[in-house]
Amino acid sequence: MSIGSLILRLRQTYAHGLRVAYFRDVVRPRILKTAPIRTTDDSQCELHVMTSSDDWLNLIWTLKSFYVASKRRYRLCIHEDGSVPPDGIEQLQRHFPAARLVRRANADARVLAELSAYPRCQHFRKTNLLSPKVFDFTSYLEADRMLCLDSDLLFFKEPLDLLQRIEDPNFKKNVFNADFGSAYTVTAETAMKYLGLTLRERINSGLGLVHRGSMRWDWIEEFLGIPGILQGHFWRVEQTLIALSSCRFGVELLPEPYALFFKGAVGDRPFRHYVGRIRHLMYREGMPKLLRLQMIK
């Protein structure tokens, strides 16, 4: 661990207390002693995730809680951003032996070549940390439907509203969990002015069903030409491009129990998205709840 990471860890411990530190530093690694998810062969949907040196351990919690809660075995593709250490790669492969694991160096060569006809896309892929969610997920997708998960989600029971949409052959829209508010780098007025497109509020790209045909690179090349779209936090740009693509294709939000929220306990909701501002609750609330439910053992 670097000095900077250690200082950050100590600050977080001071801010959120010893219970958070205990579950984060002592309980969280115990998931590496749990049994692997050996079968991920359901091709009606393919699950794609992206991970890094900071969150690969949380990702194992995310994926195992999803597979246990959903009782599904969708195919799995893990994209690593080039920073995951060798022991992290080894653990991901051990716990999800049937998954495809895409290494960043291989993805760079493949996807940048595929984007040669789209200069804005190619530049964005080279310069934005989360751009693989926009391009690589689609490039490596081997199903018509893709379930995208961030590594800060935990599932506590079967997410029926999501699964019903994934498995309904007549459902032809993308669907996402609702954000706290609209976190885009363009306004609804700008989207209408330059694209003639109604931008749906509160799309969050951390949990979503995405149809293959919705992530068209010619569309994204067009979107990247909107003035100011790259001005903002790097994750907002990625989310904006996914939102614009989904709005042009067709999109809806999952019901309110799937929405992001800051205050209060998870209660009877099927899952919770523990974004940065409430990441400490992933350790204080989420992991203890999974252990109480005996979903992770």
C-alpha cells in the first residue's frame, strides 16, 4: 500500500469509525475463502464489469452477492484497467473460473484499432479512465443483452424487476437504476438543441441492462461533437454518453426501490449502490447484512 493510500485509509477510519475499518480491513478479505462461482454459462445475458487495483476485492462481493441473490448464472466478462495486481488477477480467475478476463493491454490494441474510423471516440478511449465501459464492453460482448454492474453494488434478495426485463424477449429498452439527480456533462436543453433528443433525467450507469444495438459508435462520435460534453468529471462524461445512447435507443428507469439514496438503511430493498459518498456504508451496513442473511459464507 502506498503512503498516500495509507493516509487516506487512516482518514477514513477516523471519519467513519472502527466498525467500518473492521469490516473493510478484516471481514472483507474473508470472501477470498468462500467457494468459487464455477458456472456462468447462461447466454441470454452477459454480465460486464470493470475493475482496478482499488476495487477488485469489492467486485468479488458485488458479483457473488448478485449470483447468490439472483439465482442466475449469466455469462461473465471482467475488464481490468491495467492496475490490478497479479494476486488480484489470480483471485478473480479463481473465484470466477468460467469468466473471460480482459486485460487492458489487449483491449487497448483491439479497441483502438476498431475505433480508427471514429477519431473523437478513439481520442476519448485513450484519455478517459472509464471509457472502456462505453467501448470495450460492447466490443467484447457475446450476447444481445448486457448487464453492466459497478463494483460498489451489493444484492440482498432477488432483483425481480431487473431480471424480468432482462429475460423478457419483448422488452426492447435499456434500463438503469435512478441516480440522486441528473449527473451529466450536457443539459437537457443542449441535447435537444444539438441532437433533437429528449435526455431522460437521473440515468445512472452503475447498474443497467444494455442492448447491443444501443451502443453505436457512430452515435457516440456524433455525441462527442457536442460543445462542452468533455468538460466535467471523467465519470460524468462516460455516464452522459451511455445516457444519450440509451435515450436515442429507448430507455426507462427501474422502480424506486432500485434508486440511489444517501440517508437511511437499505431495509427491504433488493440491492444498494454504495457510491463514493456512502462507500463506508458498504462496510458498515451492506457486508454485515449479507453475513446475517448467510448469503456470503
